[in-house]
Amino acid sequence: MSRFLRNQGWVAGLFALLIFLFVVTKLIQPGYGSGDFGSLARAVLPYAFAVAAQTVVVIAGGIDLSVAAMMALTSVTAASMMNGASEEYALFVVPFVLAMGLVLGALNGVLIVVTRVPDIVVTLAMLFVLQGAALLVLGAPGGAAAEWLKASVIGTVPVPGLPDWADAWVPKALVLLVVCLCIVWIPLRRSRLGLSIYAIGSNELAAFRSGVPVARTRIIAYALSGLFAALGGLSLTISTGIGAPIPGPYLLASVAAVVLGGVALGGGKGGLLGPIIAVFVLRLVRTDLTLLAIDPNVTAIIEGLIMVAVVMFGAFITMRSRPAGATP
Amino acid sequence: MTDIATMPRPVSFARRLKRFMADRPLIPLIILLFILVVILQILRPGIVNERWLANTAKFAIPLAILAGCQTMTMLTGGIDLSVGTVATMSAFIMATQIVNQDPAVAFLLAMLPAVLIGLVNGIGVGVFRVHPLIMTLGTSLIGTGFLQVYQRTVIASGAKIPDFLNWLGTGVTYGFPNALLLFVPVAVLIVFMLNRTGFGRLLYAVGDNERAARLSGVRYWQVITALYILSSLLAGITGLLYIGLIKAPSLSLAEPLVLPSVAAAVIGGTSIFGGRGGYTGTIIGALILTVLTTLLTILQMPEGGRRILFGCIVLFVTAAYLRIVEDR
């Protein structure tokens, strides 16, 4: 029991914080209901996928700075492919864009392994490249999304056996998020590969000596990150109906949520649940600020301050947890 | 073992070339710059004249100063991505405050955010040990937020470019751009500081081996804080120069210079991992990028293509330098 608490204590605390924030929201805005929760879930969607992308790589002991740019590229690709195309064509676009994310993510990993340049530099260079590619695909915000895709995040999922009032609290966007993450994450977590990802993040040398294929595992981790980023890009296109070539603030948000979610920036620790709850916490704070009728620009400042503070706190914890005198 | 070592072994040309490039990185850079100018002259005969030289210098100078910020921070193993926002902020504040304020007061107001952002960066990186990339990205996000709020307050008063900045940014005297009056002292100062002063030595020491530097009594956080404040101040001054050149205050004025400034420092031979490099190479790197941009404009390469190219340059050059260092 104590072991469970130690392992899951952070996530449990975070969940309590989320509940507390919901209560605060309800106090600020007594009318806060299922519809608002639905829009919260829609707003969380791209952030959650960005965070999932970052989490996989951070657990493997790396960092991916190209997450936001990857989302921009996949988003504009999807939007420009679906522009003027038939509804059925989108059935082809979705797997294509996901495969693109997977391949580009794997490219990140291959470049890191082959050039032996640190991940932070490789993904920074990839950030430039992907941003440029996004601009080449679509010079200005535009494109379109298929109607059925747009409909897939709006409204609620009718769950058999649940009364209507409870049904209203199950937005499609949330279900989509949970399903997508579970399909990839749960089999991974239980497989040898998932163990390898944790192993190389925890101690690369030890993992190598125990026979973990370090290079292959790293490439796969980055490929998965690319896949999640592509899901994020798709969800951006779906929820806005267009694609924008300039990346949003997803890089900093993803790092902040990873830190807040209890995943150590050194690697090897944490899971996916914590960061996802952290995203909800960060978005809900934003909602509360908006409900308090604070100027949206000021909200952006406060949000930025919170994210920077969280990242600082995470770095501080990491520093403390290392033996004294060691270089971080 | 010994007979292998003493055996006369012909040194291959590639190896000698590598060693030559490692010892004197400036010469290949100058050759590259020269080749680019020749290509330009071939593509557009007659373009290389006195006016073109002055123009190239004018556009290379802001880039070179910002690349100086990157050079200094990279020497400690860091990077400063907030320079674009800082430059934009000081330029925008200067242009709006000059309307009602005394020039000296406007200048001080314009430099205030630069100092603040530098201070926060320095504390985040030096004390809390946040990765510089994440930290400076975060402060630049916050800075942009503040700028948006600030913009609302000055919408009524309008903006104007002070005559002095106009003269400094665009003016040409006897074929030499006036901006050189600012750049030459700044460049001399940076080169002198890096090579001849204790602070400069500390930057190299911290970047080369942080632990050793710390054990020899270097106060890491003080060095880093001073460095990031200096970097921000330089960025702020660049903003003032740049507004005189571009003449249109906007909220994204200097953002397009951020990626090239990183690329210029990397091309100039400064290692992104710290401890190696210098400002002279960076200046040539900035010139190379400016000429390259002209070349790409003539070849009608779109902005996206340019970014892809810059990303590839950063990755390729870093990987190449890594090989050279490993070889020695």
C-alpha cells in the first residue's frame, strides 16, 4: 500500500488538485456545466497529444523540441489535403498524416543515433526544418477539415445504461483522447519495448549491458512521439477546421505538463496519466482566469508565468534529487 | 602496440584537412563567404558593388549582434531564444514612448524589459538549473504577452521612429553604413571580453567543464546571471538599431532573426555544447547567412525553404564539428 502511494502519490495529489480546481470553477461560475466541460475537453485535446509526445521521449531520457513544429506540419498537411476533397478522402488523409508523424519522428531518432549529436540540438534543427516545411505546405492559415472529422469531437457519446444527465458529461473529445492514448500506451507499457524505453531513460549504460537494443529503442520512442504529435496536429485541424503553419505554444506547455505530471526530466520515471491530468489542470486554470473576466492577454502572461514556474520547480527537484556536487 | 605507433603512417588528405579546419576555422569560413559572393556575382552580374556591400553590412549587423548573444550563451553550453522578443520589446517601447517622453527616458524604459528578462533568464538557468532553451523560450512567451497588453495602452498615442535611430539604422556615410559606429565598438568589446578578461575566461571555463569550474571556486549562478543580463541588453540595443533599419514597429519585428542568429553562431564555429568558439567566427557566420539569404531571394526560394536550409546547416555543422573534436 505504501509503495502504491509512493508511486502514485504524485498523480493522486494532482488529481485532487484537478477536483479542487473544478470546485473553484463551479464557485466562480455556478452555471459551469456539461457543455463547458465539453469545450474544455476539446481545448485540451491538442495539448494532451503534445504532452503525450513529449512524455514518451522524456521517459526515454531525451527531449523533443520539435513537438510543436511537428504538430504544425501535420496540421497543415491534413488541412490542405482535405481542402476541397470529398468526405471519404479524409479516410485516407488520417492514416497518411499519422504515418508521416511516425516517419518524421523516427527520423529524429535516427539522426540522434547516427550523428551522435545530442537530442536537444537535433530536435532544435528539426524544429527549424519542420517549421519551414509547414510554411511550404501552407503559407498562411487555411485549408479545411472533413465534416465527419469535425463532428467527431463535438457533442457527447451516448453510453448505454447511463442517464442523460450523466451522458452529457462524456464529451466525444475526451473519449477520443482516452481511446487514442490507451490504444498506443497500454500495450506499450506492458510490452518488452515499453520496459526498454524506461530502461534507457533510467540508465543507458546499464540498459545496454543488460542487452537492451538502445539505438532501436530510442528511434522507436521518437517515432511514437512523432505519432502522438501527428495526432495532436490532426486534432488541431479538426477542432479549428483549418491548418496554421505557425506552431502554437505547445512546446513549452508540453514540457511544463510533463514536469507537473511527475515525469522526471532526467528520464526513466513517471507515466502518461500524470502529464495528462496536468494538462487538464493547466487548461482549467486558464478557464478560471477567463471566467474571472481577466484580459485574455493578461491570461497568457499568467499562464506563461505558471508554466515557467513549474519548469523551474521541476528543475529544482531534479537538482536536489541528484547526489551533491554532481553536474546535472 | 609500440610498433604500430612508430610506423610511419601517411596522413591522409582528408585527415589533414580536418585538422586544418579544427585549428583555423576562420579560413574555410572566409573562403565559403567568398565563394557565395562569387556565385552571386555570376547569377546577377554587376550586383556586387559599393551599394550592395553597404546594404549587406546593414542587414548583417543586427544579425551579428544577436548572434553575439548566442555565441556568449553557447560558450557556457546555453542558448538564448528570448533575444527576438527582447529586441522587439525594446524597439516597440522606444518607438511608442518617444512620442511623449524625453529620448533618454524612452531609452531607459526600452531597456527595462531587456534587463528584467535577462535577470529572470539568468536566475532560472543559474540558480534553478532549468535548461536554457526552455527557460528563454518561456520568458519570450511571457514577454510577448506583456507586449500585447502594452500595445493596447499606447494605441492612441501612435508610434514614430526617432531620427537618430533612423540615421543609425539606414544612414550611409562615405560608403560606410552608420550602423558600424555601433557595431565596431560592440564587436571589439565582445572579442576583448571573451579573450582578455576574467569574465570571458569564466564563460569558457563554465562551458568546458562546469564541475571543474565550480570546484575551482567559480560562482556559477553569478556568472550565468551576468551573462544572460548582458545578452538581453545587447538584444535590446539590437532592437533599437533594427527598428531604425526596418522602420515599421510591429509585435514580431525581430522574431525572424532568432533562428538565423543561432545558425550564424553555429556556422562561426561556436560549439553548442559550450567551451569552444569565438565571436570573430560568428561575425563571418552572420555575413555568410546574409549573403546566403540574398542568394536564396534571387533564386526565389520561399521562406519555408530557407528555414529548412538553416535547420540542415545547424545539424550538419554541429555533427561535423563533433567528428573533428572526436578525431583529435
